[in-house]
Amino acid sequence: MQFFKKRQTSDVRPVRALSKHPTPPPDAPLLSTPFYKDAFDFFRNYPERSLMSDESRAVLFTLIRSRRPTYIAEIGTLHAGTTEVMARACWENSGGMIYTADPFGAERCPPIIAGWPKDLQKWVSFHPLSSMDFLMYLMMRRISLDMTLVDGNHDYEFALFDLQMVARLTRPGGIIVMDNAEQSGPFNAARTFLSQNPLWRELGSAIAGYNPSDPFNANRASLPDTTFIILEAPSHPAVGEGPYSWGQTETPSSRMSGLRFALPKQKTAGTLHYHVVFRAFFDDNAAPIEAKTIGRVRIDATDATTVEHAFGQPLQLPKSDKYTVEIDLSWQADAGAPPLELTRLPEPMDD
């Protein structure tokens, strides 16, 4: 829990339940529910520090109440108005933690958050970091995200980086909310991302309905009267042509004899190419030692199964203080076959 020492007077409303109506389930048409209408009434012109529309704030609140995420990230705190909206949802859920970051907010954000009731403050952890440093922070702490609001730098290159890295940290079935779909950067970042990750889906039709003859449509959004593109992760990690990597992960053994792939029930076929980099690190600052291998394995998947693939030659490293493995995958599907779904990320074998 993070405590904010400096406080300031503000017009923050008291903490209370927003609606007497039942929280809608995740698959409900949120905008037509009485619960959403109550949330919209509460967040009409409130908080003034939030730059989002009233509808957008009500949607965020309803999504969190409905999906009950454990870990929430926000890229772009600004004046913490939207952060307060999410904190109110966590308070009503009696659960959830909001990690929020703004590289320019070190002096601005903590006093604002300190002006909230303590019942809201405890759900928020503020970090004066760039999105790259922030996402590295979450990754190093092995935090898997259930929901993220991407609302940082809106240039295409920045928005695409934020989206790609957040997706790596998102749990199966988690969601990413991209704000400012009316701007070219976030919208086209979402288009690029979905083209590269076909098992992700938009909870709406803004991307599918894109009209190149109207490239700057200000009304495009996943939900009416918002500026959101809402993306949902697939129920399992998936591999397409890629290549795909999940970065370095620690492994306890100095020996690696192959790869283990756990597959859910699916119908696909093709060749899975891999590139493995096995590293040993030392406490005396000596240069790390690497062992590498490249190969492929034919997979014809129908039922749930585990595929154990042995390397032609095991990788062996000297005794060290830390070992990591980095696995890159590329799925070359047979004609008409879909991406390869994994029950979990590939695992090294040491036997």
C-alpha cells in the first residue's frame, strides 16, 4: 500500500455505493443497464479533473464493477480524475489494485490523491515513471494485469509500444482500454495490434468498420459516446507467424534438453519454429554466457495434449548464480489453419 504524505483541499465527493441495481455480468449490454445509468448520473461532470466524457467514466466504472479485476494499470495519470473513478469501483468491489504512472506527475499527482478519502487512496499505487519503466516495474514483480487503461503519449509509435507490452502482461480474458480512438495514433496502433494478434478481439466494431475513405472519423469507438477501443485477450496464449517472445524468464537448471508445450483442445496444424537463448549470469559481474539453438517441431493438434520436444543437442551452461531462458516462436500454419493456442507459456525441459 502506498501512502501520500502531502494533502490538498478538493471537492471530492464522499465515498458511497453508486447504484442499488445489480451489477451487470461482463457479457451484458452495459449501456442499457440501470446500473450504467446510475453510474452515468454520478459521473456527469465529475470529477472535473478527468478529461474523459461522462459516458467514458461511467463505462470504466461499470467495467471494473462487472469484471472485478485484481490488478489494474493506468498509463497516463495526469490529474488522477480517471484514477479516482477506477478507485471508486475498486472500493465497491472490495478488491483490486490500481497501478498508475505518469513521468511528469511526481509533484502533481500525489497531492491530488492525498486529497481523496482514505477509503479511495488505499486502492492506488502511483509511479512517476515513463510507460517503459512502469511496464518493466510490473514485469519484474510478475504482476499479471486484468485490465489496463492506455492513455499516455498518443503518437502511433508510443501507443503501439504501450499496447504491445501491456498485452504481454495481460491475463487470458483480460481487457485493454485504449483511449482517444478519434486520434490517428491510438486507433491505428489498435488496428496494427489486432492484425498481428488475430485471437484478440475488439468488444465493439470500430476496427472492423474502419473506412479508409473516412480516415479521421471522430466518432469511431467500441462503445457509443466514448473514445475507447476495448480489446479482450484470448482465453489462451496464442502463437501466429510472429515471431513471438515473452522475454527472459528465470529457470533453476544449468541444463536444458528441450521444450514442453501444453496445448488446449483445438483444431490446427503446422510447423512451430523456435529460437532459444539460454543464459548464465554471475555475481562477480563477469560477462554472461549464452547457449543457443534453433529448430522446429511439427504439430497436428485436435485434443488437449502436451508436446515434449527434445533438442538435437542439449544446452549446458557452467555453474552460476542465475539462469534465464528466452524463447522466440513462429507458427507456420498449414493452409487455412488458425494460430496455435497454448494452455500456458512454453517451458524448458531439463531431463
